[in-house]
Amino acid sequence: SKGQALQLVDNLPYDNAVKSKFSIELDETLYDEHREFLSNPLLLVIMIVTYGRSGEIPLTLNEFYGQAFDALFHHHDASKEVYKRKRHCVLGLQDFSKLFSAFCIRTYTQNKYEFTRLEALDHVEKSKSVVGVDVRNEDFLKDMQSSVCLLVQDGLSLVFAHRSFQEYFSAKFIVGAGAEQQEVLLGNVIANWDSDKVIPLLVEMAPEVVERALFL
């Protein structure tokens, strides 16, 4: 509920001025606009970290998920930030994003939204060959889960912190793919056009890709 979200924000070890401004906006508009996201405590923390870096919540999905990933990837002074995590692999933001995008599109097109640890490591291994990024599979999986918080443990399985992250990074992969691959991938994605955010995100990121590879 909104009251629970406000209470969580109040209890976070975060800059009080940022929390105060965020709470006002959450109470007035943000909760109603982002109810699905803000009902999840982890994602609420992600949103306030994003808000703390930019001073606002972006209006477009593309901008929001881009800023959320940037906030999760770059950790600042622990006295000001909620997250302070050690990264296990040496990838920069761009290479991490490329590899995670390949991981997301691979799992998305296979309708995989949760997986065992061994399955996740296999997806990492196969994704590396797609984008040409070299890293230890275990290190990348640790970073996805404990450092950048894009995957979480759910019982014996790993799942995305929120399905929309899988959708956002799948869209990013499609934008960066070659023309023929874009057509193939969009052929898979279109079946879910009314049930997830991949197509809307693609329209925001690169409308010409959707027009050429799908509609035309």
C-alpha cells in the first residue's frame, strides 16, 4: 500500500532531504503512476536511488530503466547511498549492459523467467559468445544477483528483480542487433505486444526499427 511504501522510505538509511522530497512526490503522484513498481520493496529502493541521482523520475520507460540501471551499477559513498556492493567482475557499464542484454533476450525468447543456478550459468556462457564479452560466468552471475541486484533468489530459483528489467534489456539487445536478426526477434516479441513492455520500449528507443522490421 501507499502507507507501507512511505514507511519503508522513512526507514531507509538514505539522505533525509532526498527522502523528504521523494515521499512528497510518492504521496501525491508517484505511487498511483508506478503502483506495480512501488509495491515491491526492492524496486522501491531502486526508484529512490534513481531519484537521488537525478532529482526526478523520468517520464518515459526507456529513460527510467536506463537511469535505474545506471544507479544500480554505480555505487557512491555509503553514507549517502542505500547500496554499497563489491563487484566481482571487471566489466564496465557498457560491456555489463551488453552481456546482460544478451542474457535477457536469450531467456525472454525461451520464455524463461526463473532458472536454477546451473541454468543461469549456462545462459551466461552462451550469451558471452553472442556479444564477445569475456568474463568468468560465476563472477557475472554474482554481480547480477548481489552487486547490481537485477536477479534475486526465490526459493531454489533465480528470478528477475522485476520482469520489466528483462523486457528493457531485451529491447536494448534488439536495437543493437543486425537488421535480419531484428526481424527474427521482433517476430518472436510481437506475440506478447499487449502483455509486456518490449514493444513500447522499442518504440521509445528506436521507432524506425519497429517500423522497418515489423510493420513494413
